[in-house]
Amino acid sequence: MPNTYDIRSSVTVSLVPEARGGPFVFWDDLGEACRKAAELGFDGIEIFPPSAEVLKSQNVGALLERHGLRLAAVGTGAGWVLRRLRLTDPDPAKREAAKQFVGSIIDAAGEWGAPAIVGSMQGRWGDGVDREAAFGLLAEALGGLAEHARRHGVLLIYEPLNRYETNLVNDVAGGVKLLQAVGNDNIKLLADLFHMNIEESDMARALRAAGHHVGHVHLADSNRRPAGCGHTDFAPIGEALRQIGYKGYVSAEAFPYPDPETAAQHTIRAFRQHFE
């Protein structure tokens, strides 16, 4: 049965074949992923779809109801993986297409009361856009999208990424500065423990400093395998989340190692030990 605590568990499922090999626990079959997630005791599921149209075709509401789950969040990364869209593209037409893609995911996720996540679609500076200009373009885009999400009564979630994936915002403190530049209270940070393991000197301290800005957490170990399969110490991270009064999801975005079901079992065990 889903837990009654403020911090809730979730597990990812990818519906994007082109992303195979990426850090998602379940793949391809949303119905089967929901069944397994419910069987293991997860509270919710996080979906990585190729488009809003595919998400709408998945009978999401009925699956959630049937299995007693909630939709934790929906990723927008397929906009980059499949279409090479980014919110900081030097081409205004491509930036607009990126906003439209994220907006369509917000509309679809909003039907089930879930936030959309902007991570890889943030892009980077370079290729004719300097750092300051890219930062401004990203802040402007996120502000508009946060207002779009507000119309559905949901948050927009922004994810800082490690230095190997973007040169814009790499750590939680930088994410807080970006949110302050956005100036909209309907956007929160995604604290991804894998990215934080690379960029933060003290993950628990970074979470405490971010405080109320944290709106979603991705759970993975130091090697992007499921929690418990690397060297991250999750106890102080769980304590830091309790200290800041975090009331969102801790969602497994990890490799399906050694297989999806075992990865999910590792995850729910670690969640119950350190976060519940």
C-alpha cells in the first residue's frame, strides 16, 4: 500500500525507444510498469514520453486508478533526444518550437495533476549565444512555462545537470540563482542525486541550503545504478530532506541494473530505509 508520509516514492518508465540504455528503471510497457510499481509498494510513477500525443494515448488515468498510483512527474527530454529542441537555441524559431513542446507536455501532465520536468531541453551556451544571453533566454522561457503550468494547478520542475551534459547550471546553488532570476513562485528545483554526486561537495548541505526551492528528487546511486549499488550515503540526504520539510517525490531515475524488477526492488528498499 502507498505510504502516508510526506515524502513519497516513485519509479521511472521510458516510452522512448531511442533513449534505450538511459537511466530509466522500466521500459516501453506503461501498464506492466504500473503493475510492478504497485506490487512493490511505490506511491507513484514518473513517465518519459516521446510526445504529449503518445502520453495521451496511454490510458494513463485508468492505469493510475487501477493500480492505486499517482503520476509523480512527466519528463520533456524527448524534445532534445528526438527533435534536438532546446530553450536556449540561437535560432528563435527553434526556441519557440522548444517552448511549444514543453507546453504540450505540461498540458498532458496537468490532466493528471503532475508537473513537467525541464532538464536536457535547457540546452547550453555557445554556438553564437554567450553565457549571459543563454541564461537570460532560459530564465525567460522558464518563467512563461511556469505560468503555463500554473493554469493547470501544477508546478514546473527545473533540473540542474552535471558539467558533462550542460555548461549552464550544474549545481543546486546555481539552480536557486536561476529560479531567483525567473522570479516566478510556480517553479521548483529537481535535485538529482546522480548529478549532485558529481557537482556537490556535500549533497545534504546543498539540499538544506536550497530549502523550499526543492520540488522533486531523482534517486540514483553514485554510478547511476539503483540506490544501494554504489557508494552514496543516503542517510544524511534523507535527513536533510526531512529538515527542509520536503513533501514531494523521491523518484528512481537509475539504470535498470541488473534488470528492471531488481532495480525497482533495490530502490524501494533504499527508500524505506532512508526517506520514508
